[in-house]
Amino acid sequence: MSVNIGDVKPRPDQRQMSSLIYKYMRPEHLPQIWCPGCGNGIIMRDVVQAIDNLGLRRSNTVIVSGIGCSSRAAGYMDFNTIHTTHGRAIAFATGIKLANPELEVIVIAGDGDISAIGGNHLIHAARRNIGLTVVVMNNNIYGMTGGQYSPTTPTGEFGTTAPYGNLDRSFDIAGLAYGAGASYAARGSAYHVQQTIQLIQDGIRNRGFSIIDVASVCPTYYGRKNKKGDAVEMMKWQRDNSVTVQQAAKMTPEELKGKLVIGLLHHIQYPEFTFKYTELIRQLAEEREENE
């Protein structure tokens, strides 16, 4: 007999561990359908924990997603949510933020969604420094559509569309956003939960465009295609091969090869786009009144 989690009330000893589910999720849509061992559920929980830590109101928070494994998060999270078209999550989020700058708009997207078809939207939202927080569930592959290689698949790794190995150099998503003008750029991992929660919190607090590129794990396609082992082995790899930004600064390029650099990569304050836009409207209104 199947049981819907929405019909099950937590026992007293379960209440603390399940409080986030019943406070911020849609239990009627659970359990989620991500593959066993997928890191996306961990990262979704990190986002929810960051929101809870900051005390954001659900009614004032919007979750926007595109298309892909990661984008299912918008259906599970009980906020104002919108599931948009492939690659257009940031474009929709930009419209929402401009319509109501007081909203806290968080984009959840995958590496392919955000840096391939959605790459141009990423660049220009970062350039404008519009007040969005983008959390990337980066599993180095297109998981939902069959394991094609993505812009972040490492050179030489395999996918269904790279049976002889990927020839491309991989994108550094956070570095790309930083170079385009993002005022906050960071990288976390599914393994380093507490650090990732803090990075997401700080990104939400930042008044401007924030991106947190989070290394996920995909044992079903990426792991299997590239003989990375099961989900546990892939998480152990993150544990053993991650270095902090501070450690990376003291390492040579050869020492950094194959390492995952995590932490705050860049943070600078400059005017946020919707603030400037609102100020322009106010100034024009004042000038019109003076001329009447």
C-alpha cells in the first residue's frame, strides 16, 4: 500500500527533523522523484534552511526554476513558485523583480539550463546587478534528458552525446558570472552542507546579483558513465578533493588540477538595478511635476 507523506503526521521525535518539510514544502508532492543518491535534494534543503535561518516570509519569497532535474524543486517548495521554460528562469525572475522589487526572488537551476541555453540571460542579469539569488545545482551533465554532456562536463569525461570523451573545456559558472559583473559569487558542494547554507544566506542578504554554484552528484548518469562509483563514493570525492578559496590561493595550477574550489569567490557592493530603476522613475516624476 502506498502512503502519501501528506497524510502522515510526524511523531514527537521526528518533529525537529521534519519541521522544514511541513513548514516550507508541499508534502502532497513528496516523496520527490529524483534518483536515489542525487545531490539535488540536499541542495534544495540547503536553500530552505537558509530561508528559515533568515526568517524570510513565504508570502514575500518567490522561487523560479527553468527545465531540468533541478527545476523540479519549484514544485516541491511551498512558496510563490513558477516553473518556466528551458533557459529562461532568470528572464522570468527579472520580470518578477522589476514588477515588485520588495520580493525576495530565488532562482534554482541546473548547469545546462543556466549556462547553455540560459547563458546570455545569466550574463546580462549579472551585468545589471539585478537583485536575484541564483542557486545552481551543478551535476556536470544533463540528467533529465538522458545524460548528454553539459557546459560544465570536464574535458575528457563521457556522456551519451560524448561517447569518446568531451572535447570542450568546461565552464566555470561562478567565474563567468563574476566576470560579467555579479556582485556576489560563491561555490559550495552537496557534501559541505553547513558552508553551502551560509553561502546561500549571504547571497540572499547581498543587495544585488548573487550566484552560488553548488556541486551536486548524479550517480545515475554522470557517475555511471564516468565510473565515479555510487553516490557515497561521489560524495567522498567532494570531501577529499575540495579546497577552500584560501587554500587555493597558496596552490600552484598543477596542485589545483582536479580540485573543487569552494567558498566565497567574490563580493563587492555597487548599486542594484531595481533600486536605480525606481530612483529614475521617481526623478522623472518629480521633473514632470515641476514642469506642469
